[in-house]
Amino acid sequence: MSETDYMLAVEGLTVSFDGFRAVDDLTFYVDRNEIRVIIGPNGAGKTTVLDLICGRTKASAGSIKFQNEELRTLKEHQIVRRGVGRKFQTPSIYDDLTVFENLEISFPRGRGVFGALAFRRDAEVRDRVEEVAKTIFLADALQRRAEFLSHGQKQWLEIGMLLIQQPSLMMLDEPVAGMSVAERKKTAELLHTITAGRSVLVVEHDMGFVEDIAHRVTVMHQGKILSEGTLAHVKADQRVVDVYLGH
Amino acid sequence: MGGYSLTDLVSIMAMQGFAGLILFSVFVLMALGLAIIFGQMGVINMAHGEFLILGAYMTYICSHVVQTYAPALFPVYFFAAVLLAFGASFLLGIVVEWLLIRHLYKRPLDTLLATWGLSLILQQIYRSIFGAREVGVELPPWMMGALQATDTIQIPINGLIVMGLTVIITIGVYLLIYRSRWGKQIRAVTGNRVMAGAVGIDTDRIDRYTFGIGCGIAGVAGAAFTMIGSTSPTAGQLYIVDTFLVVVFGGAASLLGTIASAFTISQARSTLEFFLSGSMAQVLVLLTVVGILMLRPQGLFTLKVRR
Amino acid sequence: MSLLARLNTPERRELLWLAIFSVIILVVLPSILEPFRLNLFGKYLTYGFVTLGLVICWGDAGILSLGQGVFFGLGGYCMAMFLKLEASSVANTKIQSTPGIPDFMDWNQITHLPFFWQPFHSLAFSLAAVVVVPTVLALVIGVAMFKRRVGGTYFAIITQAIAAILTILIIGQQGYTGGVNGITDLRTLWGWDIRTDHAKTILYFVSAIALILCILAARVVRMSKLGRLLRALRDREDRVRFSGYEVANFKIFAFCFAAAVAGIGGAMFTLQVGFMSPSLIGIVPSIEMVIFCAVGGRTSLLGAVYGALLVNWAKTTFSEDLPQLWLLAMGGLFIAVVLAFPNGLAGIFRLAIDRLPKGPGGRRQPGITPVVAEQAGAPQ
């Protein structure tokens, strides 16, 4: 395919485990500055799609173009360095370290072995960490050990760890799972403020939250796309109601 | 290879091949126990060699007791010894699981250290009871003979018995793991411990008996071992690295892989041993295995699954 | 402000412990021990190099190597080869059928020095080899394993197999290696007799200072972002990878670091004890080194070094008087440490310190760094 304006262009993406096609000939495009939400019943292949994009799982066929660059041949850390950030389903942070250190480790400098050895905590790092901490509502908790954060705060911290890398594409796997209503509201707010200049790909079950954030929605079922469009559009789609929204 | 005629070479290959088959049998028996414990449960048991030696000492005791008190039964004592070896190692395995292993399922590397400590303790216990010297087991005369296959090829009967034993145990393990209800539960616990517990499988019990059976099979391997080597408190340690390599090389969770890799390694070693010194043959085989594992870390036989 | 309060940052406290340790090994031990005992402690110190490497590799990065004896041995053999060549001058070996080569080669009907022995005529080369040879081997193993994401128990087994291979090889090739006896009868280092009490005392101090320097180097690593990354990837490998780091390179670094310091330890061992043999580097010694580290505390540099000193001292004391009990005690120690004190002596010590009444202004962080719950080995 020739050059496009899409942030992410996924075409014909397929992966099978022992003959079972977890993702089957998937094609979709994500625009710049778009918040795209993938929904679908359990086992539809949503998380696998994120795994494929960030290189955690290797695709059997198809292409994944990020800003017109093929990602399938790159290693995970290279994909990250191109500007793709990934948040995991359960909060994946460093419990032993403070919030500050968690963010600092994610700061994109000194990523080689000897770079890390020579890394110094200078004003630039400090300012950036504080700025991100403010964005994710953790400005007062910088010196707290991450294991003592609430569940919602851990989720934000992990989002902050992506944010500090300034990715062009952020992928969030169920960012509000286990959050209180108030926390969900704040998270939606957070996503809106950070989307400037980047695209966000979210896997989520919580329909209220999807309504709050989604520009467009992709519905997956059994590894394939069932429907795609605005939330109103997919909600009106009878097939979506049958397999997913109906229950 | 000058100096040997073609028939000589054929006989040598055949007899080395057969020697390899006996080594193979002991490897398979030891590796089967490990494959169950390591492959199915993910536990590294560094004391596995000491369970083998327990079986060997049980055979030794059995031969003495029978010779002294019931010499009439001597010709068939070996079969009782196998059962005794299994029982003793099985019971010890259950006790060890209860005291030690069950606390460490989430820390496999620590299990490795703890079981190493256990192996030291067992070695010292053996030394206190049986002495530091090697002991040999006396076989009844009928087991000492050999079948004269051709003019130049002899097949020792005890070797045949060891191999027969191996075949029976292997089939037994296969039936147990892949055909029985219990095997299904073992695999369920391995696959997803929490879920298996939630659907009503007594995971503690499954773990305990699985570990026990793995150890029991090591005991049987020990009984077989008495026919090819002499028993000493530290003899088990000599085999532990080889056996782990056999299991890893075969792909830890695959029974077929374990057998195939035991065959490859033992045959390669006994064939090479004829042409090189024993130690160089061992080095060469170990190096090859390590080299292959570096290229193909998942072992010979594996399934592709979602990580 | 009281002294206690001023010493209250964790960093300064750690330096204080290091200072105390330095005083113990540089002042206290030399003044209370007779030369023979001091030399024994010098030998124990050489295991301290190995265990401090294990703290970085195992305690921090979570990579358990059961082959540290290999690196210890390679360092020791590099040193021994140099010393042996010096001891095998033509003048010293004129009764041999081929003078000028090591005695064991002569006994094995070898008539000229093998090519890989040649460079060990040079002290500079030998000293470099002490560090470089173990590091390069670790690099090769590390690249092969970590780039393919092999870790945990598999890695442990492979390193153990490598320890087995090396010992069998050394024993089997006795014409080139001295076989099961090892390389013995080492006499002088550049003409300086290393067998006298005086020389042994000096070598003790050299070891002690080298060890302190290695501890400082390890401390620099641990305090840097590199150190934090190693601990981070131990617990959350995927998170580190998806923060844009090539995880394998960091593991390779930790493994190579541990190999390099182990090599230095091996060389110091050879110098102080006067020989190097396969019985010091095989499977059993390698796993014992891990135990020294576990007993002392796998997450504490000083703890691990104290562990090496204490366990070895206990081993000597016990096996002099009650050799049968030693194996039982050692086995029991492994099990106790693993089951009850996964952070070793250092963990017990830290707990005790935390319970002390706190000085003014001294508020400590709750708890101690918990030891990692390693990821379950069962396939997911």
C-alpha cells in the first residue's frame, strides 16, 4: 500500500495458535488524533490485536503500518521507540519504586545499558516527571511507593508511564477496569486532555466510559470485525446487539 | 578405524548400541520421573538423583534380606525389590512435598536450592547408614547370563529385563497422564491452578501424589541402575545434570520428546565412547545438547501456544 | 543533631556499613588472626567476589546462574597458567625430558607448549585474561540465551551443564590442563615468592582492597538507573520491554558483570592458595557459591560477602571437628534460608534495625524490600 495519512493502518492481519485463528483477516485504520475503542465479547481477540501491534505476539499474515512503517519485522523495544505505547490489562508498575522513579524509568533517555549507567536525574527529567504527575493526578504522591497506591491510581500511573514517552499511538487495555465511578470520569477527562497530537486505541467493556471517550468504535467478534463506526452506528447494528450488547 | 573388519564393526556397533539401550533405559526411567515433576508441575527437584539412589539401596537391602532369610526366593527377589524401591521413594517424595515443596510453588528457583539442600542431607544419611563405599547388588544366576545372538554379538539378560521394565513403566506413565481421569486433573492443575481449584479439584492432593509418583519412578530407575553401576551415596549426583538435559532437550512437557531425547543422548554417548575416551564423549554430547538448546530453547517437541 | 540522625539517609547508612566492613577486613582480622588463619580468610574473601556478582545477577536481575564456578575457575586458571609457566623455567625443570614446560605436560608425553599456553608468559596478558575470558564466555552464553528469552530454571540448568562440561573437559585433557589435580606447585609472581607468610599477608590485603573496590563498583551499578532497571525487569519484564528497553542487553550486562568479578575472585584464590583445580569449580562448588549468597542475603552486597565469609568459616570449623555433620548442617541451612529467610542474614539484620527505637527525625520507610516472588514456572 502506498503512503497514507493514517496513524495506524492494519490490513489482512491474521494470527493462529495451533490452527485456531484468534485474529482473522483484520483490516482497520486509525486516524491522527482519534480515540478508537475496540469492543466485543470475551475471546473476540481484542487483546491479541494490541499484542500483535506492539510486537508481543507475531502475526501469521497481514501488515501493520504505523505512520507508514511496517511494524511486523520490528522488535518490541523498537516499536516502542517508534512511538507506540502499551498499557496492560492489570496495572503493570514497579511496586518497589516510588511514583517518581516509576515515571523516571519510563523517561525516554538512557535506554541502552551504558546510557542507563550514565543517566543523571537532571532538571529536565525532574520537570517532565512533575508535569506528567500533575496530568495523572499524582503530583502529591511522587515520593510514595507505588505498591501503596489505590488501584485507580496505579492505572493512572501506568498511563503516565506511557505519557512520559510522548508516544504517537497509545494503546490502553481496559484502563478503567476496577475503577470507581468518580475515577472513571477523571480517566475520561484525562484521555481527552492527552489526545492532542496523538491517537489512542482503547480496549474497553464499560459502555458508559466508551460513550464518554470514543470517536469511533470497532466491534470484534471471533477474531473478525463485526461492525465499525460511531457508537450510535454500531449500537444500531443488529448483529452487534445479538452477539454483544444484547446481554 | 583400521584394524577392524566389517563384521567386527557391525558387532561393535550392535553391542555398543545395546549398551546404549541400557543407559537409555535408565535415562528414560529417571527422566520420566523428572518430566512429570518438572514438565507437569514446573518444580525443579535437584534431589531426584538421591531418590534414585534410595531405590538402589532398597534393592540392595532386599537382595541381602532375601539371601539371608529366604534363599529359595532369591531368583525372583528383583521384582519385589522394584516394588519396594517404588514404595520407598514414593513415600519419601510425599513427605518431602508436604514439608518443603508445597511452600515453594511460586518460587521455582528457590525450590531448586531447597532440594539441593535436601540432596546433601540425604547423601549424608545414606553415608551414615550404608557407609561411604560403593555397594553392589548380587543378581541371581539366571539374570547374569547372556543370549548369544550371533557368533560375535551377546545380549545380556539383565539388560533385557531393565528394558522390559522401562517399557512397562513408560506405558504406565502414558496411560496415567494422558488417559486417566487423574492425569486430566494433573494437567488441569498445571494449566491453571486457580481455575482447577475453583472447579473442585483438590490441587494440594494432586500436587502431592504427582510429586510422589515422580519420585517413585526415580526409585524404580534406581533398582534398574543397580544392574549397570554400583551404588554409593553420591552416585545420584552424577546423573542429575544429564537427566535434566534429557528432559529439557526433549521439550519439558512432552513425554514423547523425553523418550526421543533420552534415546538420542544415550546412543550418541555410548557410540562415541567407543571411539573417544569416555569423558570426551560426554563432553561432546553435552556440548552438542547445550548448543542445540541455545538455538532451539523450547526443546525438540513443543506446542505453539499464546503466551 | 545526633550522629544517628545525620546518618539516616539510606545511602549514608550503607556507606557506614561499608566502612565498618572495611575496618573489619583491613584492621580487625589482620590484627587478631595468625598468618595461617588470615590466609584462610583471604581464601573466603575470594568467594565474596563471586557472591557480590550474584547479588547483581541473581538478587537484582533475577537470573540464577549455577555456573559461577566456571567463571571463578577461568579467572583462577588464567592466573595459574601464568604462575605455572614462571615456575617451569628451563632451570627449574631441567630433569624433565622436555625442560621448560609444566611438569604435568612432561608426564603426559607432551613435548612442546600448546599454542593457547603461549600468551600466558606475559603477566599483562594473563591479568587481562583473568577478567576478559570469563566475561567473553558469559557474553556468548548471555547473547545465546537471553536474546532468545531463555531464563529462569532453564537458564539455571544450562549453566549447570556448562559447569559440568568444563570440569569433565579439564579432567579429561590432563596433558593440557593438569587434569584432576589441577595446576599445582605455583611458586613465584615475577620472581616474588608467593609461598611465604609475609607474601600471603600482602596478598590478603590485595584481595581485601580489590574486594572493596568491586563492592564500590557494584554499588555504582546498583544506585544508577541501570540498577533500578535490573530490579524492575526482574519483577515486570514486559513493562520494561514496553518502555522501550532491550531487556536482553540488560540481562547480559548483569551476567557479564557477575562473571568478571568472579574471575577476579578466582585469580585471587590462585594467588593465595597456590593452586587451582577442577574440584573448586564444578557443579557442587558452583551451587555452594549460590548458597553463600543466599545465606548472606541475595539483595545486599555486604550481606552476600558476609555470607561467603561466615559459611566458609563455619565449613572449615565444622569439617575440622565434625565432618559428618557438615553436610547435614549445610543442607539444613539451604532449606532454612529458602523457606524462612529468603533475604538471608541481611534481611534478618534489616528487620532488627527497623525494630530499634528510632532516633529524632528518623522515620523509616515501612518494611523491607520484599524478595521477588519469581514468576511461577508453570506454562501459562
